[in-house]
Amino acid sequence: MEIRIDNIESAVVKKLLQEHHDDMLKHSPVESVHALDFSSLREASITFYTAWDNGQLAGCAALNKLDDKQVELKSMKTSTSFLRRGVAAKLLSYLLIEAQKKGYEKISLETGTADVFVPAQKLYKRFEFTSCPPFSDYQEDPYSMFFTKDLTN
């Protein structure tokens, strides 16, 4: 699997990101959906990554720089045809290393509370993320849960 810094301009990447946003809207009220739109993914604070397997888009994720010490994991999505093949774990492993290389001390994320998000929650716990209160501009929300991981050890 090849993981690389990419942009969101290709049709296949845009399609996957739209699926991600649509999925979030199926399982959470609109005010609780924190998926980034296309213009937000172009912001200077965002580094967008894609995972490719034999020329096919397997997944994507982004790192959003919150400050010099903390980064946020955003827009993590596995392509439907690659589900349950370890794509998310490979992407997450790669992004954790990238965040450490860039000198971040903490990585945080927001995910949903509905049953459909349980596999993601289990993945984050497996990678030693711990529950935390809302960070950055997030607020308490029954449809959101927050995780963080210390990158200094």
C-alpha cells in the first residue's frame, strides 16, 4: 500500500470524501457532523493523505495543525471495497509517525457515538488513544466523543 500526501482534486478522491460526508449525515444530526468540506480541506493547516493499493484509492485521512504541539486527525475514510482489510490501521500508523516527525506532542480526534462508529472507536483505543474532553473549538455533544494520544513517549 502506498500512502502519500495528495490533494482532493481527483474525481475518485472527491467521491470518497463525499461518501464520508454523506455517511456522517446518515448517523448524526447536521449540527453534530464535523467532517471537513472540500474548501476546508484546502486550508494551509491541513495535510491531506491518500492510501492506494494497486492503483485503487483505498482510503484517506488528514492532519489539521491546531498549534505547534497539537494536530487533529480528520476525514479518515476507507473505500467501501477495502473495508476490513486493515487500511484504516495502516493509515493511522503512518499518520502517527508523520505527526511525531513533525514534532507534534499530541494528536486528537472527534468521532461519532452511534453504533456505526464503534469500529473506529475500537481502532483508536487499540492505538492507545484515550477519551478526553472536547478540544479546540468543539463543544460537549451527545453525538460526539473525543480521543487524544500523547506522541512524546
